[in-house]
Amino acid sequence: MVKDNATPENLAKATTEEIKRINPLIPMKAKVTKIIEETPDVKTFYISKEENGQMVVPFHTAPGQLAMLSLPGVGEAMFSATDAPDHLQLSIKKVGTLTDELHEIVPGQTVGIRGPYGNGFPMDQIKGKNVLFIAGGIGLAPVRTAVRYCVDHRDDFAKLHLVYGSRSPADLVFQYDLFETWPAVRDFQVSVTVDRGDDNWKGNVGFVPAFLEELKPNPDNTVCIICGPPIMIKFTLGILDKLGFTAENVITTLEMRMKCGIGKCGRCNIGSCYICLDGPVFTLAEMKKMPNEY
Amino acid sequence: MSTVEDKKQTAQDWEPNIVGFACNWCTYAGADLAGLSRMQYPPNVKLIRVPCSGRTNPQFVLRAFQKGADAVLVAGCHPGDCHYSTGNYFTRRRYLLMQRLLEYMGIDPRRFQARWISGSEAPKFRDVVTQMSEEVKALGPNKKLREEL
Amino acid sequence: MKAFPKAKLQEVLKTLASKGTLYVPALVDETHRYYPYRADIQVSLEQNSAISPKEIFFPSTEKIYNFTAYGIDGDYEEILPDRTACVLFGVRSCDMQAILCMDDVFLTRGYIDEYYATRREGATIVALGCSKAGADCFCSSMGLNPVEHEGADAQLYDLGDYYGIQGRTEKGEKVVEALAVAGLLSESSAEVLVPEEFVLQVDSEGIAEKLQAMFEHSLWDQLWRKCINCGTCTYLCPTCHCFDISEKKKNQHCGVKIKCWDSCMFNEYAMMAGGHNPRPSKKEKVRQRFMHKLRYFPERYGKYQCTGCGRCIAKCPVNLEITDVINQVREAKVNG
Amino acid sequence: MNSLIKEMQALAQELLASGEVKGVFGWTKGSRWYLTPPLFIQKAEDAIKLHYDEFAINNLTSLLLDYRNSDDKIAIFVKGCDSRGILRLIQDKQVNPEKVLVIGLPCPGMVDKEAVKDQRHVHDLPLLRKCQECRYPNPVLADRTLGDVQVTKEPGVPIGITAERAIQKGVGSKGKERYQEVKEIEALSADEKYAFWQKQHEKCLRCYACRNICPACNCRECIFESDKKGWVNKAATTTDNAFFGITRAMHVAGRCVDCGECERVCPAGIPIMKINRKIMQDIDELFGTYDAGTDLEEAGPLNHFKLDDPEEFL
């Protein structure tokens, strides 16, 4: 909807003449083509748009970018979107009115979608470096967009390492990626932990911060992309600091309530940043300069 | 209540829409009995079953008017017969006030009524609905407090 | 300067109204706001309107699209406002500046709000210079000239018995021309009346910069104490632009999506699904409002988001004055 | 009046210095001569900022809701009408009477600042209509009193050091005429009534100032704060506003303490008290005379019933 290089700097420069005139508040009509039940309370929705009798991706998203999904008559909310050739993947956890309803729908359902919104992960700047991904729970959804990018452009990056944790083995999302796709990728270490195991769980048991401390990833030439529940982030950042990661090399995403997605409606600001336009991706160094109000 | 919507009514074939909030223990049973007894009454009333007439909160009434009701009836057990002992005594006080307030706002009091109808009073149910239907028919469609947009 | 006698105001308005919708500040049902001009309306240019003209471009409630949902099928249908020409007559400098603030929000930074843009593009703004400061006015303190604003399409000046008029843009020239054609204009060399000293004055210089170090300042621990978190200040404010997008269902299958005013004072404004609220109490809400007006907006758009119209001061139930906040910020001690 | 202000400052100073209370709600001198807005102080040295005069119109009691979960004891200054708000909050179990120290003040009668003609120079202003209709000029409940005022649960005439002035200005002189405006509307035809209220509701901005200033509107979460159920939303259409207005009125029915704050704070000038007064009048007629917020022990008219209540529904 906006120019492809929709960075905050470019947007700041954009004048009214440069902007393509379409109504950004009207959703694009799309269909849910496939629903994957990831865990008891997380489902992944494949969303495509019909164009000349073919199902195509409604729009492309860069890693970390967002899409506004609406269910007619229920509501609208912003989610992290994963780009695929003919569809967008939105992994959604049941937390409120809209998401409860979304979990009831079946393939074929019409939904509205608009976007892409937000800045996305600075993949170009990470080129050539090691990448450490840390995610907790549904926080793997935005992180996965970056993981997929790195896997697709494997030669552009040095070592990859994912540390992922969830409450229980049953709550692990994207198990097909975690245990099949990604471990097969060259130089990609996948470390999974759960807060509480079960009889079949052979992996690590423990919280992400403690697990990370044990794994001792090397901070040299490494960028860390982290996303998860606030409490996990809080303690993990402490460990990262201890391990020697600098604030410039830690990247995370922020979440605020959004309505318009285009920087007009006001509510998603943290200081003078609008999360829908200037975020959701920030480095820890940037976050430290922002008011602590999220 | 959605069926109440969007009907293009002409003067001749216009039939009122009456929303009735009926107490589960008395009025609803009374209406059921009226049906079982094959009593004839106008089909204009749409009953919404509530656990007690006291459950009908003032916003239910307002919402019904917003959504296109021409009249609203709240009906429950006779005072003293409430399944929950005292619910309808509170209903009585609340709607004595509400009826006067709506009248003060310009709503004809015939468009908002409360009645006591027991489970055995099928004829009374028929009579109340018939009478209300006729009254409202004479008043014409309600345009007040209708939802916009 | 070209001018018309105040006595001929009605004729001027009639002339303009014949060209399209003309909005004038008027008193209807004891409410002073902008209404479409009618011959029988009580036009009131004596003081600024109680309700700001922002509602002409940004109505308190507007439909944005219809939606339908039958089973798994659904559809969306855009509802855009009519792109018709209109004239806003008698907009004060403060409100003119506010419109520029709104332009920044709705028309720049990558996206255009089509609803605002459609209304805004068709409008010609005829500003009116103030010759008297209202009880709660302080526009001069916010760097504005109460007598004129360069953002207007045409400017009216109070010349005593006459209103002087000058076109500034092509649209504005058309207004002047229409009045000239109607034979209403003559030349006047009378002095432009200027307001005497403002009762309310405040030094706003450097406040945005100073606030950068004041997010955690103890000042905010006191300011919110009397606030009741109503939306009066934000709804009367000519620059407050926050809105909510919600829906009204007509029945179980179809409904309309609406865009309506929202306020950072309200609890559900920033409340996320799941119940986390980044601005949970009155303190954070009050801080957000003043920070937005005096620091965040200047950082983003290079101007204060307060234009000194004084409406929030006049109507605040607890008299929480933004001028007082600015003074307190000025006097506050900042460590390091 | 000056001696009364001195008394207020001294008491607040003492209460805060001794640690008996952690904060005091009062009024202070505003930025203009006709403004005496609310003030909250926590330090004894701030007590000198307290002020009181005929512009101290704000009913401070709803501000106590910010402390409903707090263990801190808070002192609050009240006029007669305000004191009924405290009673309201205690009856609604929103405020723990142990945690609030109520200081009753004599009321000189508040004036109408809308009538200010010259904001630079002090001049006389008329008494507010609500003060002319005042029936409870003295606190109905107070832990302490200042200015020789007396606590009384009964309607009456002003007592205390400002009484003479208050009576002279006409405080309470029109107490019997308080339903007059209601009667005027009742006399209209149904369509005229509807047109009148439509005009009023059309003006509503849905800013909720009336709700937030009201000591009776003390729900932790208002139904108008959630559009999840699709019942209400922020759409400020006339009927949605009417829905809000009537709901608000029904929610405070039998609980409105007649302080008139809702009407005062309405930026759109909606005569909200004409709705509240209508309900008060009907309660008086239907269920017996009742003045909300005057007697702690007495249950509100919609919180209890009598077997022999009027029966119109049959």
C-alpha cells in the first residue's frame, strides 16, 4: 500500500504528492484457505486473495511487518504476518473477542486484510552476521518471519541459533519448523525448552533466560532478535547484557493497541513513535531512548 | 430482534412489532399454554425469555426501541409469586419510574408496558397481547429512539 | 484593503452560500458551533465558537464502510463522503493553526486519510482576525498572530464598521471575486483592530525541549489529582485527532464500520486484548495528553499541538489549565 | 470568610503534619478571580494553598474514587450538597468511612461564573439556581466541622458563619420550586417533549464528564466503556446519545444526590438535572419522599420495595 521502502525516515520525507491515493482504511477482501492448529490456543491462518481466478498473496510483507485482519461484524486487530508465495500466514493466539471468533472459523471464510504495516526487521543490516533468535510462546510468530528470511537467504548470514521456550510441550508452536525444517538447515542450532515437561518430553526443561545462560551464546558479530511475553523479555535482556550483547545488537518488537494502523488514530504511540508506522521493530538502544510506557 | 429491521411498511399492511420480555416461570409458561391451547392472538409480539422480569434491565427496553420495536412489554409473575421471592417487586418500582421517564422523553406510555401474567393465565396473555397490538396499531409505527446509521 | 460593511454581513453570507455549502459560527439551541448557513440562522462572530470547526473535516462519527457477513462469505463496501466544495467562514487564527495540525496528521507520513482529505480538499477557509481576546484565549503565547493566519485561503480583518478581506490563495481569491461581482466590496483605509493584551499569557518557548527530560518528573505525580478523566478537553480541542474504529451491526449479517472521536482520557483507549493497559491510571493519561500536545507532536511535526484557543480551559470541569501545566513545566527543576 | 480559610488551612496543616491523614482534598485560588478549582495536597506546608469562597463549586467527592483501593486515610472538605456525595459513596461501599475524614463547611452559596462579564475585575455575580433551590446547605455527615456549621440530616436553612450572607443571597429560597422546570416539560405534548430532548441529545459529545464527576456514577467499569457486546459504542448519534442519557438517568435513579455537577460540567449545556429531578419527583410521589444521600441507614428507593407499592401494571 505504501512504497516498498517504507522506513520511518522515508515516510517522514514523504509528501502528500508522493503517496498513492487509495483508501487505507478499507480492508481488502480475502479468504482463509487453510487453518493449522498449532497448539490448543494458537492457530495459523493462511490468507489469500482471489485474482483472476487464482489465489494470490494479498500483499507482500517484509520480515517483522504487520497486517490488520478483520472479521466482518466482529472486529479488527493487528498481527505479525509471514509472507509466502501465494498467501500470508497469521499465527493467532486466543486472547480476546476477535481472536476467540477467529478460532471458530473454517477455511473458506471471508476476512478483510490490510497492510503491510510497520518497519520490519533490518535484515540488510544484519547481513554477514550471526543471528541469535530468542522467542517465547506466540512470540515465535514474528521471530519466525526473520528466521524464514535467514533460511531463504542462508548464504547471507553466518551462524544461526534459535532459543525457543513455551509453557509445555503441547504449547510449542510451529513444531514442523522447530523439529524438522530448521534443524536440517546448515549451521542452524535449534534449542527448545519448556517450562514444564511431560512424560514424552526429552528436551530441556526450564525458563528461557536460565536456558540461555546455560547455552552461553557468543555475542561476537551476533545480532539478537527477541520476542515473547514481557516477563521473559525482561529477564532475558538481563542475561544478554551479562553475556556481552550490546543494546544496538538486540532487536525486539513492541506491541500497543492499534485501530487505524496508519499513524492517525493516536493510541499506539510510545513517546513520539507510532508503533504501527515506526515500529514494531526497535533495537534495545532505541527503546532505551523511548519513554517507558508499554 | 434483527428480523424487526428494515421492513418497508405501508400504512395498510403495517403490523406492529412488539418485543416482550417474558419471565421464564410465569409469563413464558403462560404464553406456552396459550399456544398449546390453540388460542388466537396477533403474531406481532416477539417474546424474549428472561429468568425473571427483574432481569430486564432498562437498556433492554431502550435497545429494543433502537432496533425498531414499536412497543415493549415486560411481563412477569404476579407480585408475591416470584420464583426468586422478590424479583418482580423490584421490577415494579424500576418500571414505574422508567415508564414515567420515557413518557417525559416523549415516548407514549402505551408503547412501554409491564404486566403480570402467571403460568396459568393463557387467556390473559392473549388479551394483553391483543389489546397492546391494537393500541399500538392505532398509534402507528414508532419512530422515536430508532437507531441511526 | 477591500472591505465590506459589517451591516452587509448577511448579504455577504448569502452570496457565498449561493456558491456551495457555507459553514458559519452560529448559535443554535444555545450551542455556538459551525452550522451550514441558512437565512434564519443566528450568526455569531462576536467570539470564537464553543465547539471547534474540526468536526467539519473530522466529524465526531462517520461511516467508513459497510460490511456483510453471510455464513463464511462477506464483503466490504466503501462509503466516502461527497467531494463537494464548501466555505468555512470566520475561522480564527487558533482554529486555522489547528487545521494545519490536523493536515499534518491526516495528510502526511505515508498515508492519507481519505475521509479527512476529501472534505478538506473541497474547503475554502475564510479566516477572521480577532479584535478582542476571549477570557481563556492565549494564542499569542503559542506563537500565533490573532489578527491573521497565513494558512487561510482568505483573511478577514476587523476594521471597526467594516470587515477587510484579502485573498491569499486561488480559492480565496475566488471568494473575494464573488463578493466583488456582487458589488459588496469597497476600498477602506481604516486601521485593523488588534486585541488588547491577553489576560492569559504563558511562555511556551523551549517547553518541547525541556519536556524531553521530564517523562519521569515528579510534576506528573501531582497534575492528575484533580482530573476526572472525562473527554471534554479532547473533544473540544481543535487539534485532538484521535479516533476509534468500531462497528454498528444493523442485524446479524450486515453493519457499518464507523470512525468516531476517541480520547486518550478514556480507559479502553489503549487497553489491549488480554487486559494490559500501558497507560493504566489517571497519571499516565494526563501525562500522555500534555506530552502529546507539547512534546511528541512538536517532535513529529515541528509545531505545538496546542494553538491557544482556550476551549479546554473554559470547559474543564476541574479547571486543569494547559497554561498552568506549561508554567509548571517551565518552573520545574530537571536533574542532570 | 478569611477566618474560615485560616481555619481550613490550620486543620489541614495539623492533619497532615500529625500523619492522621495522607492527603487532603480541598480547593485553591485559581488563575482568575472567579476560579476556585480543586486541590489535592499531601504535604503540611502546602496547606496554605487551600482556599474557599463562593467559586468553590466543585463537588470533590467523586475524586475519592481514586483512593477506593488505598489504605491511606484522606481528608475531604465538603459543603452541604457535597456531603451527600460522601454518603452516596459510603452506601455504595466505594469508600470505607474509616479511611476518609470528612470536614464539613458552611456554604455561602455558590455563584454563576457563566455570568462573568469582565474577567479582569471582580464584580458581583448572581447566585446559582441550584443554590437557590438548595435544601441541604449544611453537611449531613462530617467528622469535623469548621465555621460553626452543624451537621444535620434534615433539610434546613444555612447555619454557621456564612449563614447570614447565604440567606441574604437567597440560598434555599426556591427550595419548593425545584420541580418547576420538570413540570414545564411535563406540560408539553409527547412530540414536543421528544423534540426537546432530541435537541439536547443531539448536542451531546459523549465526553462522559457528567458520568465522571458524579458521586453516584461509581461503577468500576461503565457499560459505556466496552463496545465488545455491540450494545454501545462511541458513535455520537442522537439516539445513541439518548441511549446513554436515559441509561445514565436510570442508573442514578434514587441515588442522585442533587449536587448538580453533571449539568455544570456538561460542555454542551444539556440540562441533565431536568432528567434527574424528574426521577426524584416521581420517586417522591410513588414511593414516599426520599432524599438520596441524607441518611446512611435508609435504603434507596430502588434497593427495596413495599408490598403495597402502587400497582399500575395489573
